[in-house]
Amino acid sequence: MKKILILIYIVSATGLNAQFKDFLKKQKDSLIKKEKAIVAGDKKPELTNDEVVKGLKEALTIGTNNSAALTSKLDGYNKNPRIFIPWPQEAKDMKEKLMKLGMEKKIIEFETSLNRAAEEAAKKAASVFVDAITNMSLQDGFAILKGVDTAATNYLRKTTYNPLHDKFIPVVKEAVNTVKVTSYWNPLVTTYNKIPGVKKQNPDLDEYVTNKAINGLMVLIADEEMKIRKDPLARVTDLLKKVFGH
């Protein structure tokens, strides 16, 4: 492009007739116009803060819906080693002693019941998260957009964990009752408490499952966020394409 323009300038400066000079000028103007159009076409439309905030909320909503769908399936927690809910750490001594008494099968059944409770609770998780996302005010939307691949999930975890916990715990309590977690726990704790000299155990299973269930969902929401950021095919709406393709 630059070489053509220089050539036109040299030729037009050699004293050729006015008609030819006029032709060369039109060619030069046309080339300059095309060049400007190409440059302008390379520029992406500016994002407004409102679009960024809406895009982030949309990404988190999709992420929470997909995560809730994955975890609410049979073995959504139980067969996923990344979010599997194990025996409560505070009662690890109890587990070790019960294993020595040959109660491994009962221990596995109890751990499975914890994960079944989380899977049951996850059926209602999406609506709990949607409320939290809708009520968020992302003043630093651009910072989150340009942050690490899980910046929006981290923001969600940091700013909404307590309200999410308060809304989620009754859902977990209902799930714990539905899958009868205590019926698996009571025989274990009763046997253990009969062992001479042991410290009696009574962990808050509702609280334990609630925290583990939320953390597991956050892990999968982060996965969904990374997909949207990195994979154009995961941007299933025009807004997501605009915000995350910018």
C-alpha cells in the first residue's frame, strides 16, 4: 500500500497532464480510504461497564446452572475425586479406630450418604446461586474480566459465601434427612463412644455437608468460567461472545 502511494506521488510530480494527475489523485484517495476502512474494521467495539457486568453475571449463571446439573446427578459428588466429601477430618481418630474394628463397609456407606446429601441439595443449588449473582454489584467488572481465569468465581466465593451458606444450609438439612445420613452415622458413633477412653464425637453434619457442597460447586463453576474464557464454543450467547471475545 505504501509503495503504491509513493509511486503515485512520484509520477504525479513529474509534470504529467492534468487529466492524468486527476486520475492518480483519485486512485490515491481511493487507496487511502480503503486503508482507513481496514484499520477501522480491525478495531473491536468498546465495551461498556454495564455490558461487562451483565456478561460476568451471565457467565456465572450459566456456570452455576451447569455445575448444579452435574453435581445433582447420581454420583455427581461421590464419583468425582475433586469434590468428593470424605469422612470429617475432625473425627479422623474415630475413623481409624472403627476401621480396626472391621467397620470399613459401614464407614464407606456413611461417606456415600454424605455425598448423596450433597447431590440431593445440588438439585436446588442453581436458584440459590442465581439470587446471589443477581444481587451482586460488580463495581470492578473490567478488573474481573481481565483477571485470572477464575476471577469471577473467586469474586463470587469471596462476596457471597456467607449469604449462600445461609440459604443453602436448610436445603442441605432437608437433603440429609431425605437420604438418612444419621441412620448411617448413629451406629458408627455409638460403637465408637463405647470404646474406653475415647473423646466422644458429634460433628455438625449439616454444617459439614453444606460447606463441602458449596466448595464443590465453586470448583465446577470455576471450570465453567475457564471454558467460557478460553473456548469460543462455550460462549453460547451474543453477550458472552462480545464480552469474552473482546
